[in-house]
Amino acid sequence: MKNPKPLFLLFIYALFFFSCTSETKLQFPIEVTTKPESITKGFKGNYYVTVMNNKESGDGEVVEISADGIKTFATGFNEPKGIVFIDNHLYFSDINRVWKVDKNGNATIFVYKDAFPEEALYLNDVAVAADGKGMYVADMGATQYMRDRDNNLWPLDSEEAKKVPALGRIYHISLNGDITIAQNTSHLMLNPNGVGVDNNGNIMVGSFFTGNFLVKKNNKLTPLKGVFRGADAVEQDSKGNYYVSSWSQGKVWKIDGKTEKSTVLIENLKSAADFYLEEDKGRLLVPDMMAGKIYEVHID
């Protein structure tokens, strides 16, 4: 009998070749229809993006990006935003409720607006809790006070800025659907957009209006150095570095975890939305919502 080892090795090489070929088919930037907001990795290692489209009732969707191309995965939402993959399901926010989607694209409402302990005004980013048994959801609060008639954020030293109400909160939602307030209102986080979990399991918050990147220091949410107005996504890598995007400025920064010095990784986007940190590939996947594209941004 001939030694079967060469055939076995050929099989392994073939698997490696086809997996590499599949990976290289994804060439960024990738165009994903109208107003992609948030991206995560989910079923079979594919990517899933919430798409707001024209913000009409029911026209929002989730699209799947794989080596086979781009396709609609789930439909029927209003303004789908922050998305995560947990417990073999996709979860994402939609104004004042949270959806759950299974591997076949079947969508059900996970929590309704009436389940929140306070009125849910405008849910945005979502992050997986450190224990993997729940998630955090940012409620931006009253967003109608942030901007002037030209849709620009009011200057921080303006009289109008003083009138922006502190109604934003961070909620924790268990996989059973139980909701508690993880972080109550604060003038440091007016209109919180981004929420993340740091290496110690504590929440991090990006304040859209103030531009604060808030992290836990001495058990208290404290701003890092710098102002990142329009703050959207916030993340921390395994080395302690932080990342934040600005929707309004079209930028993404990397922040040194020790010195807090910030470096621009990409700029001149139309709107840098809720990115996905893929540290094993040394990159962020950043939706440019107004351009309708997903960009690959290297972090080193």
C-alpha cells in the first residue's frame, strides 16, 4: 500500500489555497448601497452591515459581505444602527428597540421600547459585554438640540450648547432581555453615540456633541486627552490603544493608551461611522455612511 501522506498534504494545501483565495476576493473599499452605519463579523466569518437607506419606515436592512459578494440578509427595519454578533445571533438597535436575527436572516424584535426603564429616545451603538452574556446600548437622548440650521454642531462655548439636555444613557441588556441602566445621564457625555468595552471589562463612551472619549479611571468615567466632536465608534485593542471615529469630521484616530496622544489613521471621509476592530488582521473596517462604502484602515 502506498503512503497516503502526500494525498493528505495535498488536501491541506488545497484547503489553505481556497481559504486564501476566498479572503483575497474581498477588496476594500466595498460599496454597500445607501447609508451603511455599523459592521460586525458574524455567521461563517462573514461581515454584516446595518444599512439605513432612505430612513423611511421599513426600508432599512442588514447586508452580508462574503467571498461570494454582497447580498441582502434581513429587511424591514427603520433606522438600523449599532450591530454585534453574540450567542450565534446578530443584534442591532433601531431608534427605540433592538432586533435579533438568526442565521437564516429571520428577524424578531428582541426588546421593545416599553421595556426600557427610561424612555428610549434614539438608540445607537451596541457593544458586547465582557462576559459575553449581554450587551450595552447607547441612547443618544434628544438629538434635535445639537445642531444649527446648517446642520453643524453648535460651538461648545455657545449659548445653544448650554441648552443641550443631558438625556443620553448607556443601557445593559442581558440575553434574557432584562434592561438596566449601566451609565446614567451626564453633561460629560451629551448625546452619547459610541459605546465599547475596555480590556478591564468597563464601558467606554464616545460623546457625539462634546467630543469626549470617556473611559473608566478610578471607577469614574473620565475624558481622555483630546476632543473628537461627532464621536461615533470607540474601541480598545489588546495593547491598550484606543480608537475613535468622528461621523461629522470624517476621521478615525488611534490614541496611545499610555500617553493619550492621538494620531489620525484616515481622514477626508464623508462620514466615519461605527467601525469594527479586526485586530488579528491589523485593521478597522470603517463604514463611510454618506459615501455608501466600507473602508479598510490599517492600525499599525
